[in-house]
Amino acid sequence: MASLKVACMIVMCMGMVGAPMMVHGISCSEVTTYMAPCLSYLRNGGEVPDSCCGGVRSILGAAGTTSEKQTVCNCLKEAANNFGINDDYAQALPTFCGVTVSYKISRSTNCQNIRF
């Protein structure tokens, strides 16, 4: 019986130690993964796949704090430069997906000055 109590305590402590590691915000690699289905549209225009809008919604849902939203903004700017994304298509994407982004999606946006 004592060994069962010790085992339960160890599991509970591991859960407490592991919990902060699970709450980590959002990374650029996650933003890139979520936005991957959008790449063809963002480069060439055309139809916006449902999976793209799902990724956009996932990003917006994962970025809850000002810091996380600034991270997403910076990641989007970096992706625009790395993947040859058309700024006009990027700015139109939230409308196509039926979501609102509180800042202009542009390479010129200063993400650090954005307050959400």
C-alpha cells in the first residue's frame, strides 16, 4: 500500500514538472506547419484550401498572449521573405478564411509595436 502511495506521488510530481513544459506558446516552426497548406495560394493566388483556413484558425487560437501574437507576426514576416509570398495575397487571406487579424499582414509591420 505504501508503495502505491509513493508511485502516485511520483506520477503527480511528474505531471507538475511536465505541465510548464507543455505550455510553451507558439513557435515559428508551428506557424510554418500550420501555414503550409496556404503556400500555393500565398505565392500564386487562386483558391484557398479549407486546410489552409484551418491552419490560420489554429494559429489564431494558439496565440493568446501579446507575446505569442507578436511571435506569430514575426514568423509570418520571416516566412513571407523566405517563401516568396505575395503581400496582397497574404493580406487577403484572413478575409477568405473569415477571421480577423488585428494588424496589417505586411513585411513592413513592426510586430513589437503591436498591442493586442
